[in-house]
Amino acid sequence: MKKALTTGVLAILIILIMSYPAMAKENDIQVKINSFFEWGEIVQNNLEFGNKEKPRTEHGRVFIPLRKISEYFGYTVIFNEEAKKVNLVDSNGKKVELTLYSKKAIVNNKTVEMDVPAKMINQVTFVPLRFISENFDQAVKWDPSTRTVFIDHFIISTPDYLFNQKTLELTKRDESGKGKHLALGKIPMSVDWVSMHVAKTKNGNDVIVIDNNSGAPHLYHDLYTIYVSETNIIDQSVVNTLFSGKAVISSDGEKVVIGDGKIARVYDDKTKKLQYEYDLQSLFEAEKDPNPDGFWKTSYAILGFEDNYILVKDTFKMLTKMVYLDTKKIVNIYEVVLSKEEQEEALQNAGPFGNGDRLKFIEEKDGKLIFNRFYDDGPYTKTKIVEYSLENL
């Protein structure tokens, strides 16, 4: 009987040992992230963790590994072991600084209080789940019944603004960097791959450019420009292009230009009043389609503006040109900065989905328009600087 009892105990132990990995796995906390994929499709990804990184609960709070979640959201993570500090920086300039075992964190140069400090366990930094929801601009939900963390990764953000790709709401952070954000309104768009950049004017206003890289295989750029003063949208527009764009502000910082491909609206940034309107198709003498059954109106993406000129790129032919506003003289930039061979190449590639002149405007400096010109060198794409000297008209 003793032998039978011993055998029975051993059998139970073997069963328990064999089932332990499955039981442990079943009790592991899962992290599921909902985000946009291509063409507005929402997908759910399961975040995988190493043995030391596994999320855990302590005193009723959920802790997750900081580096794993930060890098997933596009942050660069820098750990200063001596100072026990962790610095996070994303591509839009947002900064987060944590000190281990301290309830104070610095988010975009503002101090915020944490209810529970970050801690290190087995050489891995863990933070409370609430910190992610408050400082990573994502909606977070904990389901204790399934031991699952759900994160909605729909918001793209800068230090001052947030854009929700699901609700299409644009909001501005409150002064503390936390709490209830200030709703600016909805931006009507069909979401694909979205990025957001903000340029500040001399008078403290903001020009936001939301770039929706759409189509297949992501050839199109729907550039939404939103001109904001404090909590008010002064103006907004969209232009469809085959290249990414940026805010257009005069070099003295006093004028903001908004364009929809057909009309350019120039604002005095100090008064925030509309100063001029320009008919781009008339200024640049939009061409007639040789197809007798139709007429297409070329649209123009504005690249630069000063009191004496407007610089644009033809969004259909991808050719760069400018007009002197006093004389209405049109200059095809590719004709004055490219070699004859490069000009021929530009014209051959002018048209739907072509590269055109392959010029990218950088800035005006010392009376010159500075461009990057892309060219092929064997299997590589390289760049060179080309310049156009402005005329004194």
C-alpha cells in the first residue's frame, strides 16, 4: 500500500509539473494593441514578451515593461544607469523623462506626478499602466477577467497636438500636458498612413500639416494644412500631391499661406486676417488637356512664398515653377537649374506617377532658392544641391 501511495504521489507531481507551463502561460498578462494598418483597416497585434519582461500585477496595479511598449510606439529609449533615469524621445519631438523609484516624471519639459513610481525588476524597467494612458496619448483598458491589457493606438501626437485617426478629432493639449485636451474640431479625411508636423510662427500661432499617405502602393499624399491660433482654427485646406509637404510661412515669419491646389490664401499672422488671394491656375496658366473630351485643371502645391513670388510644384507633372507677383513672369525652375540632359529626363518623366524634375525645395537664403536634386547613380539614389538666384525686379 505504501508503494501504491508513493506511486500515486509521484504521478500527481508529474502531472502538476507537466501542466505548470500551460498554467503559467494561461495566467500571463496579455497586451493587445489595436492600430490602423493599410487603407484604414484596424488590426490587433499581440505584444510578445521575454521571461524577464512579462507584465505583472502588484497591489492591484498592472505594471508593463517600459522599453518594450515605448519602442513599439516609436520612441527611442536611453537609460542612464548611473543617474537611474530613462529618457524617451519620439520622431515628433515629444520627450519623457523618468527617474526610477520617483513619483515625478517630466513630459515635454513639464513635471507630472505619478501615483506609483517606475521600478526596476531583473534589470527591466516597469511602469504602471496608468502612466502609459496618460503620457503616451493612447486609450488603455485593463480586463481583469481575462488578464488582458487593451491599448488603442489610434492617436498620433506632437508636444502640443493630438490627432485621433479613428474619430478624426484634432485636439490641443492643456497647459499641464495632462487632463482634458481642448477640442479644435474634426478633420474630414479617409485615413491610411498618417503623420503630423507642426510649425510655429513668429507670433506664436501654429501651422499643422497632416499628411495622409494613401493609395496603392502609397503613392498619394493628401496634405491637410490647419492654421491655428490658441484654440481656434483660422483656416484649413487640403491638396492632393505625389510628395510629402510642409507648412508654408514667409521667411520673416509674418505671413502664412494656405492652398488647396487652385487658390492660395495669404494671412497676416499678426492680425490673423486674410490679406491676399491668388488664383494659382490663372497665375501659372494651367494647360488644356489635349484630350478633346475633357479639360483637366492642374493643381499646384505651394512650396514657398514671399511678397514678390510664389513657388509651386505642378502636382500632375511634378515640375517646379515660380511666378514673380509684380510682373507675372513665370520661371520653370527645372529649366534654369538643371543640365540639358536632366531637363530632358524631367520632361520625359512629367506626368501621372512620374518623378518630374526630382527637385525638393529646402529654403530661400541670401537671395537664392535652394533645392535638393535627386538622381540615380547605379543602384543608388543620391542628392545634390542646386540653386536659383532670384531676380531684382
